[in-house]
Amino acid sequence: MQHRGGSGAPIHCTPVRVDQVIPSLASRDAIGVHTMNLRDGLRAVGIDSDIFYGSFTPDVQHEGRSVTELGRAARDRWLLYQSSIGSPVYDTFAARSEPKLVNYHNITPAHLLREWEPNVGYEVALGRTQLARLAPQSRLAVADSAFNESELQALGYDSTAVVPLLIDMHRKSDDADPILAADLARRKESSGGADLLFVGKISPHKAPHDLVKMLAVLRRLYDPSARLHLVGSPLGETYEPALRCFISELGLDDAVNLAGSVSGAELEAYLQAADVFVCASDHEGFCVPLAEAMGHGIPIVAYGVTAVPETVGDAGLLLPDKAPLPFAAAVGRVLSDKALGHYLADVGRARANAFDLPASQQRFVKLVQGTIGSS
């Protein structure tokens, strides 16, 4: 990096670098994709940046290095922590002497998980404690929603900003899986009925059990052939078996599809087949699947709490109560009122533009530049 003095002669400056530290880097994880996009944005403006992780999925191992390789503290290096869970990686980060930045993606309150998954409850409680301890060290903390920013401010973070997740909400992960797409189309053609979709962890705080309750009412009153697809990996080992038993007790084994973790092509097939995206989650800091549903033009019906109203805007029907009857009535209305469905789809596509990846990437990089330039 060079600057020119008054005489026009170049003055050589030591480059400033901003390295990211993340507990776990995974390719099919929103925070992992965000982290790699942030690195690319920093590099594009001449800021050296690498990723240091505590763990990784094999397909992205080459995208970073172990946190144990951070080496000695460097005078012209900043460190940015990606905060979303409690982790021993925090201890390494907090002990460093370099100036620090924080990127906060929300941490689920422990009480929503502790009874089902005590170990995960401990991890999230630890994560919130670690986040609070970083406040005095942070020069800038960036949240991906105003809801998350309010949590940072309550913890004593002085300098905060909001930038959406650095993910392309419009991009298809892959072309739709042809076999799954054909199977979904064949079932709709043979038995009729709407396809409802939820994407996210199969976890108690995401409340897919409330979606199952809603489906039971929807099939009884509005659409007897409606189906619900729950796409996502289970959290822990106790909740999903209980959910399966609940589905069976309600006689909905043939109507609820617990798809598990799917490929990008399979997810695209589910998104293209969906008539309504439904969400009953009790806590969201942003909720990428909602934004992706909007980018695909899928009407949304969701429980309107935490960051969900901020993310969805006017692109869905947001409910103050997720009791089965009003929830089913809202879904039934979207299914029966084609004009409403088309309106929500159109508004959703436009709303997804608010999360434009290049614009968000540029804003995040400028915030970092402004912070490290004023140090």
C-alpha cells in the first residue's frame, strides 16, 4: 500500500489486515457463507483478510486455517469475531492484544433449549456470557438486524451498526433436483392439496410442533390434502423423535415430511414447489430462510416475534398469536385468495432486494474501513 507525500514521492505503509475468527466454518451454513463473502469484500478493497476457525466441514477446510495458527500478535492487524454460539475459540480471541471487531448473529436464549438439550442450552448461555465480556474490547460491533443490534446495545456495546447477512437471497443454490421435483409435482397432481414449507433447524425453539398443530386444523377446515415439509437437520437427539411421535398421534404421518438436511438442489425443488412458507419460531435474530422464501416469491405466514417482522416487512401475514386455529385460517386465506398470494409474492421479491449482497458487502467493508482508519 502506498501514499504520496507533498513531494510526490511514495511513502510506504504497512498494510492493515482484518482477520476473522469463527467457532466453526461450514459451507452450507449461513454464517459460514457470510464470513467468506466478508473476507472477499475486504480483499477486494486491498485489506488482507484470512479466516481462522475452531472446526470446519471438509469442503471448506481450504478457505481458512485453524485458530491455533493465528501466531503472534501483529501491530497492524485487527481481529473480527463471528459470534453465534458459546465456544472455546472465544478464549483465544479474547486473549489477543489486537484491536477487535464483533459481528453478531444472535444467540438463542438458553431457556428455549435447556429442557430438551441441556448441552446446547449450556453452549448458548456461555455464548451470551462471552458476548457480554467482549463489549469493553470491541471497537465496532455489527449486527445483521436491528433486533440483534438492540441486544448488543443492552450489553454495553458503544459503537454498533446493522448490515444484513452477506448472502445472495435471490440466487438458486443449484438447479432443482429433477427426481425430487417430479415427485413433488406428481403428488400434488394426484392428491391435490397445498405444499407448506419450513426450512430451519428441527429444534424446540423453531417450534415445528406448532406448525404440525396448524396443519391438523388446516386439513380439517380448509385443505384436507395439505402437506407440510420440514427441511433441516435435527438439533440434538431428543426433540425430533418426540416430534415424530406427536405427528403420528395426530395421524399426520403421510402429511408431514421430515426431510432432514438436504442438498442445494433438493432445497431448490422444495422452494419451487412451495405454496406458502410457514414459520412458528419463538426466536429469530434474522432468519435467512424467510429472506430466501421472499427471493423465490413464496408467500409467508409467520409468528411475528423477535426479528421476524423486521425481516419480512409487508411480504407476509404476521400473526400476534400462533394458536392453531388463527394460524390455519391465515394460511387458508393465502391459499384461497390468489390475488393476496400474488401480492405477497411480488412484495416479497422486492423486499428481498433490501438484502442485496453487493450493497450489503460494500456497506460492511466501509464500516470496517472507517473503524480501522480512525484507530
